[in-house]
Amino acid sequence: MVLENNTILITGGSSGIGLELAKRLLKRNNKVLICGRTLERLQRAKQQLPDLHYLQCDISNPSDCERLRTWVREEHADCNILINNAATVHVENFHQDDDILEKADTEIQTNLMAPIRLSKLFAPILSTNENPAIINITTGLVYVPRTIYPFYNATKSALHSFTQVLRSQSEHLPINIIEVQFPAVDTPWHKGTPPDIAISPEEAVKKMMTGIATGAEEVKVGKVKLLYFLSRIAPQFAFRKLNSL
């Protein structure tokens, strides 16, 4: 699969990996659409990249997902690729936070239910165009969880599983189902304290696009490959090593 001459929707496209994706994809594609919760970030992205199209919405809200579909169907009906990139995370102690269940619901709705919902809503639109694809962004933490994240690992593991099932159930359809698993990436997502092993958004997106170009259905970026093998060979060692970083 080649990411050229497409109309691509990126959720969470106003910062971090999503914005870097938008920069790269604008160079060789017809249109890039982004959405996000924060209008100011979307406006800043538009200032940097004037050719972007954007819609402010909160994909954790089912009605906003419907509104996003309507916008694309009515104004960008040639959209053929959906990149489910948006995600949120909480670094909390499960036992000590009185609001932990509300935070769990936020992560589940944003990281898992939104990609599932958007896949269902957008598959019919994408499939009417050439080269249709759904690209789900996950993480190497689907293999080994980090204990500082009470829910993020679980939501991404569930999305990983869903993506495998969706790919199998889409075999009779023209749509490609791709998963990209990132290592730690130095983005605002880490709130100024990225781990030492984090790679740059530029490197992350370059390796993602190289992997997709080879036709891979599951792209393991950077050290995700090592984490995957360690989780199979020595799972307890992998768990201790990752959580000591």
C-alpha cells in the first residue's frame, strides 16, 4: 500500500504523531482532514499547514462521531483512508484516585470505542473509493504493559485484538485493515517528561510509512519488535525491564 493520491482523515491530528502524519501526508496526497477536541490546536495546525481541512469534535462522544461522518460524507466524500490516531492516558494509582472510574471511562471511550465506532461508520464511505483502508494506531504496550498506566495498556490491547478480528472479517471486502504499533515517542502526550528511550515524531512517522509501503498489515515501529520477541521468550524479564525504565 502506498500513501499517495488519497484523501485521508486523521483523528487527533492537531499535535504529536497526528500532526507529523498530516505534514508528511499532505506532500503526496489529495487532501488531509484532521479532527480534535481543542479548537486552538486545530487552528494552529491550520496556520502551519494551510491546506489542512479540520473539524472540531470529541470522538469519545457518539454524537460527535456521527457529526464527523456527516462532515466527511457531505464535504469530503472522496475520503478513502481513516487513521484512528487519537488517544488519551491517565497516570494514576487505581486505589488512590477517587475519580478513577470516570478516567477509565474516558480512556475506554476515546482509545477503544471511538476507533470501533468510526470503523463502523466510515467503512461504507471508504469502500466507495479506490485504495480504502483503516489504520489503527496502537503501541508496543499491547505486549508488555507499563504499570504507571492503569487503563491505557488495556485499551490499546483491546484495539489490537479488535483490529485482528476486523481484518479477518474484512477479507471479502476491498478495505485494508492495518495496525501500527509505536514505541515511546517524544510528543506533548508525555506532558514534558518523555522517557529516555523515546524517538522523535519524525522518525516514528517515517518508519510507519516505510512499513505500510512494504504491504505489512501489522507495522512494529522501532523497539516494538524487540519488545514483542522479549514478551514471547522471557515475559517476566520483559515486564521488569520495561517498568524499570
